[in-house]
Amino acid sequence: MRPYCNQCQYPEVTCICDDITVSTSPIDIVVIQHRKEHSHAKNTARLVSLVLKNAVTTFTDDEEAMTALAQRYTESNAALIYPHSNSTPLESTSKDDRTRLQALLFIDGSWKQAYGIVKSFPWLEALPMFHIESAPRSSYRIRHTSVNNALSTLEAVAYSVECLCHTDVSNLYSAQVAMQRHFKSPAQHHRK
């Protein structure tokens, strides 16, 4: 078993502690993570929690934590970033909606896992939903996907915070670049 860094929780050979610049998001960030994503070494949700002090990751198999989220975040103060038939473009969010929002919720998992999470926790579908319509091209190269416009969880968080709050999120992007620089993986695992 390979040794892991106690602080960043990445394998010691890919430790990124020296590359993390901590900040606070103007809005709370909640990442709801599929249990199978937690153990991935290329997990960018972990980076979000390392960089943003007010970002939390909740695991779908933690019933108590999911119940607490459902009680804390409602349609009056939170939104889910998720492409749904009822979602609206994040980029066209009104000033009133931006002022009202205290938290953004994200789902970390494959598209199939994300769909399963939304269906397993119906309170998520009651939240206002936004989809990302014109995000920049992903620079996350170390995990392949067949979806052309897919973003890593970190990129979705960074773009959403930047779009809604007009704040600098370069420390998030820098953390992802550093993680990729340290990560060793076969070329066939990289996005084209």
C-alpha cells in the first residue's frame, strides 16, 4: 500500500501541499460525492476542500450528513449545479438570485452516478438548478471521458464561483495544474 500525505491526502509522490493557496469563497460550496469517487487518486473535489476554507464534501453513504444538508439548504438559499431539463444557464442568473444564494451544491461522480444521486435524494430536485452553458475548455487532462465539454469538479466549482460572484479563482485552477504536474499516469488515461 502506498503512503499518503497526512495533510492533502494524496499519495506522497503526488503531494501538493506546497502548491495550495487557501482562500474563502464568497458563497458556501458543498460537494456531494459518490462513495466510489472518494478513493480516486485523481479526485479534484479534495482539491476544492483544500483550497476553499468554506467548502465541504459530503459522501452519499453518510445518511446523517445528507439529512443535515437537506435541512440546511433549501430552495430559498441554495442552488444545485446540475444539467437537468428544468435547469437554467448559470451565466444568465439574475442579480436577485445571486444575492439570495448562500450555497452552491455540486455532485462529484460520473454522469450515471450523478443522475443516481439526484434520484436517490429528491430534495436535490426541489432546489433551483443551473447548468453551465459556456464554460471554457477543460484543462483537466489526467482522467479521460467521452464527454467533450465535461469539466472536473474543481473546474465546475471555479467557473460557477467566478461567474456568480465575480471573484478571482486562480488558486483553484493552480491547484489542479499542480496536481496534474505531480501525477504519474499512463498516457492512455489522459484526455485527448
